Amino acid sequence: MRSLRAPALALTGLVAFLLLWEAIPYFGIVNPAFLPGPSALPSAFLREVKSGAWLSAIMGSLGHYFIGLFTGAGLGIALGVFTGMSKIAEETTAWVVRVLRPIPGLAWVPFAIIWFGVNPQAAVFIIAIGVFWIVFFAAQGAIRGVDRDLIEVADAFGFRSPLQRLSKILLPAALPGILIGVRTALGQAWMAVVAAEIFGVAGVGQRMMQASSLLATDIVVIYMLTMAALYGLLDTLFVAFQGWVLRWKA
């Protein structure tokens, strides 16, 4: 019975939330045009699917998402590992990082439009920037956090070149921390998707803006829930991948 307690409580909380959500527009606390109840969503979802708009928006956003995620994460890992291994590189880039890190992704939108135009490349650029800093600091911190005793052991076994240290000692030891950063970046990339598409690039963000301009709030909620579901699926798959990669730790 104890094993069923947590799922039962979670289900109870979800049902209570849905009932409260349904009651707010039903009793006129909020105009249903501004906040549609859950009962209005299935029909709106079917209309969106039948029109082809849902699949088109999702496929467009997934394309931007994955390219931006892989680009930002790849660069973040590479530069994070490099500055983590080299004290000189870390000190040389310290002030550059301090200047650029606080700038939010949305602040780069004007440059994205100027450099790439209103097209998918601009969206990928915004998403990659949002992902880069998370993975960069995770990789740098993970490399810096590797036990110095392991490096001394590597020296004793003849692994003295930077490449040998990286492949034999540093990367295996830092991998758990790097993967945590990548997992965090999965969510950040989704948040960046909408911001990257609201200025006209085809995808979920553009479709949400179109629907909101027509007060089609049920469509907006459909895409919000769709993004939540997709993120949940991707996060679950990544956790499984993470467990497989780190199976040696079990």
C-alpha cells in the first residue's frame, strides 16, 4: 500500500487541479474566452490536428530545437572542457564570459534578424545561445572538479599528454556533471523555442502568437500542453540515455 501512496496523491492533486481549472471559467470567475476549461481542449486539439497546423508547427519547432540544442551543447562542451583544462584559457576568457553571460537570449533577437533574416537559422541561433552557457559552465565546472589524485595516477601510468588525460581521465570523470548540464539545457532550449519563433519563424511560437491575436486561447493552451508533453518525453528519453552511458557507475 505504501508504494501506491505517492501515485495516488499525485493523481488526486492532478484531478483537483483540473477541477479547479474547469470551475474558474464555468462559474464566470474568468471569461472563458480568456481561460478555456479543460473540457474545451479536446475539440480544439482535434480541429488543429485535422487542419494540419499542429503537426506542421511541431515539426518546425523540433527542427529548430534539435539543431540549436546540438549546436549550443556541442560548443558549450568543447569550450567548457578547454577552459576547464587550461588555467590560462580560463583566465584569458574570464572577462569575456562575464560580459556576455548576463545578456539574455531575447536581447540577441535583433541581431538574429539582421544577420540571418526571419528564417529558421535565426531561431537556431537564439536557441543555441540559450543552451550554450548552461552546458559551458557545467562542462568547465565538471572538468575543474575532477579529483587531482586521478591526474597524478594518470601521470604515473604514463598518460601525460593533454589528449591522453582528456580521453582516459578527465572526460570519464567529468561526464556525469556534463550530462547534468545537458539535461538542464533540454528545458532551456524549449523555453528558447517560443522566444525564437515569435518574430515570425514557422513553429509553435508563431502559431501561439497567431492564435493569441485572434483570442483563440484554447489553441494557445493546446500548444503549451504539447510543449510540456514533448519536454517530458525528451527528458525521460535522456534520463534513460544518461543511465545507459553511466551504467559503469552502478
